[in-house]
Amino acid sequence: MFIAANLALVRERITAAARRAGRNPDDVALMAVTKTLDADRIREAHAAGLRLFGENRVQEFASKSEAVRALAGARWHLIGHLQSNKAARAAELFDAVDTVDSLRLARKLNDAPQQRGTPLPVLIEINLAGEADKSGVAPDSKELEDILYAAPQLEALTISGLMAIPPFTPNLEDARPYFRRLRGLRDQIAARKLPSASPTVLSMDVLSMGMSHDFEIAIEEGATCVRLGTALFGERHT
Ligand SMILES: *Cc1c(COP(=O)(O)O)cnc(C)c1O
């Protein structure tokens, strides 16, 4: 009941934010972030209608994936930092990896044994403010260029957009320029006609940005996916 009520409210807020920006609310995917939640809560979220899920840790998801595998239509994205030595396990467990932050990691994911038969969708994580405690590649870095140029060789991956967690700003409006910058970077990459720019290799359709406290601003600035934990499930207790 609790999740269903929160979900109804969140959907209204997504719709209102999209309308304010002249956008179609259907163009904003809602990802339920289920880190720290047990399988019962995840089943409840699924029963409420949620289908797109985000988890932060390979290990944590491995321990609950058996229990939630049967949920019809559920798709699982890794949204936490991924160490190269866990890339193969992540490629096996998840439907998508939203936190590619080096060419080395992209190569590891690409070389992982494939069972899916279609390329693994990935996002490039961008560290917008150069924060030392966050992962992600810098917007103007050689690493980002290297990943974009390597895309045609990464045949088991589809690079489908960008993801970021902007710095926490007590004043919500201060987050807006970061969202705008990520969108600008996306648009700039999409416009460049890179040699890799074929839709099965590199498309820049996805902009994953916005969390419980700032998702409405992210939507106004172009987010196509918002990642919500607290707004759906309440405060995390761990
Ligand atoms: C935890 C987490 C979220 C959700 O955070 P809330 O503030 O609870 O909505 C979104 N994205 C990432 C990468 C996270 O780690």
C-alpha cells in the first residue's frame, strides 16, 4: 500500500515536471532504486507496477537475484561503481550497466561471456564537478573520447547515453546547471557524427539524472530516466 501510494504521487510529480518543460511524461522512465531492500519489498514494488530497477552493488544483487528473477518484465540496471574484476559477473547478472567510467571497464564488459544474444546496453558515467569521492569520467577527458572512439570495437555493448550524480546542493536550484551541462554534453556528442555513431553501437538517447530530492529539476532539464529510492520506499535503514 505504502509503495503504491508513493508511486502514485511520484508519477504525478513526474507528469507535472514534464509538462512544465513541454515534454511528454512517457519519455521519462522511472527507475526504482532497491539497494538495501529485501526481496519482499521488491516484490511489493513490482506488484505496484514498477518494472525498471537499479541496484548499486554486484554482490548485494547476486544475493537477491534468485528471489526476484521470476518477476515478469523486470529489468535490472547496475547504477553503482563497478570494479573491473567484477565486470563479468555484472554482465551476467544485470540487463544493463549504467556506470561505465573507463575504457578498461568497457573492454572487460565487452569481453565477458555473453548469454544474452543482444548487446549489453551501457551508459557512460560523467563526473560533472570533478568530485574525488565520485566515479565517472570528466566531461572533457581523453578517457571519454577513448570510450566513444572505441565503441565500434565493443561489439557486445551498445553505448546508449550518459548518467551522472551531480554534487549535492542544499539549494535545489543549484543542481540545475549540472543537469543542463550533462544534457549539453549529450547533445554535443550526438551532433558530432563520430565514426562510431550507428545506433547499435552508440546512440545518445538516454540521460539518466535526478534522484529523490531533485528529479523534477532533472526532468525539466531533459532527463529520460530518473532514479528514485527514498521517494518510493522511504528512508533507507542501513
Ligand atoms: C541510491 C541511489 C539513488 C537513489 O537515491 P534516493 O535519493 O534515495 O532517491 C539514485 N542513483 C544512485 C546512483 C544511487 O546510488
